[in-house]
Amino acid sequence: MGLFSKISEGMKKTRESLQKRLDEVFISFRKVDEDLFEELEETLVLSDVGAITAGEICEQVKRKVKEKKITDPEDVKKELKETVEEILAGDYSVAFDEKPKIILVIGVNGVGKTTTIGKLACRYKKEGKKVILAAADTFRAAAIEQLEIWGERAGAGIVRHESGADPAAVAYDAVEAGKARNADVVICDTAGRMHNKKNLMDELSKIARVIHKSTPDAQIETLLVLDATTGQNAVSQARQFKEVADITGIVLTKLDGTAKGGIIIGIVQELGIPVKFIGVGESEDDLQPFDPTAFTNALFEE
């Protein structure tokens, strides 16, 4: 199955839900007027795009409709797709401009964080990269063992301490091991319990400090893992984590199991955080780099 096919299949529930609502809007109106845009905005909100983003999208579409003198409601749909693609446009890649590349993975328990790390390790190993995993989630029962299983599956090295050890010490040793073994990437797991903001900030800051002690010029990629099935709650999580961490990208998991995929648009528009990867299935290769064009085409595919 090709990249577009995977994303299209993974977006099936979101697409069908959105298309059904959009069809109801555009069939109901014979002319383009304010009532149509009110219905369109409500439809986007119900599709988990988010109230703020839905309003901004409708304003942009309204402006284009006026400029192009569009009178057919069906043509409004084309402008909607174009506007969404413009909002999502950008470079979503993870740059490997240093060695080892250090990726810090954060997120609450239950979102698929450790599984995401395992799938990233598999992806990078298939690309020919040497990968080391850091088992710095030292508090959750079985987190270290779970990461070890993924490490064996991916053929990646793993650095671990005993349960309850200092996460920053694990991160430091992993980066040192990465340098010693000439690794291309070090992926660091972190505690997934729901911290209060101060504890979370302190822990992440300490991890960042020890990494920079090992590698002063390191550009840490901090990926926040979110569960798409939680809809606007995932957006709230992203907002809270952004207050305490320098998030460079989002990994949105379980997209294939929900109709709430519209949250991607809200995350990018409202929070200004790029979505780097999306999970569109259970297998190792179903964690895909986010492609805004493929996503938009899959969302509006007839």
C-alpha cells in the first residue's frame, strides 16, 4: 500500500464524517450567503477543527468567495480545501543535521508514547540509521521492559537503569553511548504520568541540561505524542505542554480509529506546532511522516 493509500485509509472515519456534514450544508443552500458560512463554521467545529480555527477558515473562504465572485455553493467547497491546505503548508520533516540526532518524546500515559518510539526506531533502522533508545521513563511499571521489546524488534541499542532511577541520568548515559557508538539518533522516552506544571518543567529542564552537558550544541527535537481519539482534549494537552516545554513537533496517534482527525488543523493553526508524524494503523510502518498535501487530499477525497 502506497503512502497516499495508507493515509487515505487511516483518514476514512474522519473523511466520511466531514464529507457527510459538508454535503448536508452545500445541498441545503442554493446560494452563497451568510447563513451558509454560519452552517459551514458549525460543521467544522463539530468535526473537531476547533472554534477559533473554524472561524478563521470561514473568514478566509468568505474573502476568496467575494474576490472570485463565487455564487455556486459547490465551488465554496473547493475554496475550503484550498484554504485548509494553505493553513497546513510547511516543512514537517525531522532534520538530521547533527550526529547523534537527539529526540525527546513526551506525553501522558495511554497516548501510545512508547509504541511511537518503537515505531520511530523501526523506521530509522529501515533507513539505515544506527538507533539508540533511552529508557528514561523510569517510573511507570513495565515501561523499561516494553521499550526493550521494541528495541529488540527494531534492532536498536538501549540504555537503561533500574526502575525509579533519575531519568536525566539515563538520558545523559544514552547520549554518551550514542556518541561512543557513532549512532545516528538517540530517542529518549520520558515519564508519562500527568505532572503538575512545575514538576514537568523541572524534569524536562533537567533532562535538557544534562543532554547539553554531554553535547553543548545539541538541537533537541521534542516530540509530543497525542491521542487523536480524544479530540479537543488532545489540543488542550498540547496547549498545556507548550507552556512548559519547547515542543518542536506533534505525533498524532490512533488517527485511523477516530473521526476527530480535524484536530490536526487546529493544532497547526492555533498552536503553531507542526505535526511531524501520524499513526494510521497498528503495524510498524503505519507511523507515517505527516504530508499536508496528502492529508488534505485524503480529507476531501470524494
